[in-house]
Amino acid sequence: MACPSCGGIKPYTSRCDPGNVSTRINSMLRTVPLSPSSALQIQRDVEDDIRDLDWEMSQLRSRLLYLEQQQDLLSKHDEQLKFLSAPIRWLPVELLTRIFIAVCDGHR
């Protein structure tokens, strides 16, 4: 998620550690009587984490798409700049005209 103060991406912090949840579920399965409120709270936390992770992955996909578009645009600009710096562009127009006329006259 984006940091509200600087706008940078900060890593997602989950409500529950998946490894810890697994341990807690196994413990609850062995507990008699089972406390439904504990299980429901863990389930709510897990569902909230899933929803938040889906949102964050969507944001990251959007950011990745934007960055790929920027990269493509810069690659096109780079190609255009290479054409502008081609050695033939440094030749005087008069010389290019003489070459062009000489070649055209040779094909008549």
C-alpha cells in the first residue's frame, strides 16, 4: 500500500501470520470444547487479509502496467534519438543532393 505521508510503497502487513494461523487452527482442532469466537475472529482476520492482498496485488498490477508503458515509450524515444544521431544526418545537404542526382542519372 502507498504510504500516506510520502506516497511510497510500503510492504503489506497482515493481521495474522499464515504459519501462526496454521498452528492455531491445529491447536483449536485438538481443543474440546472449541471456542467459536476465537475461530470466527481468526476467520475474519484471514478474510480481511485476503481482501487486502487482492487490493494490493491489483494496485501493483496497475503500477507494473504503467511502468511497462513508460519503458516502451522511452524505448521508442531512444530509437528516434538514434536515427537523429546517424552519421548520414551530419552530411551537408549539397553533398547528399549530388549523390542522389549521380545515382538517379546512372539509372536512366
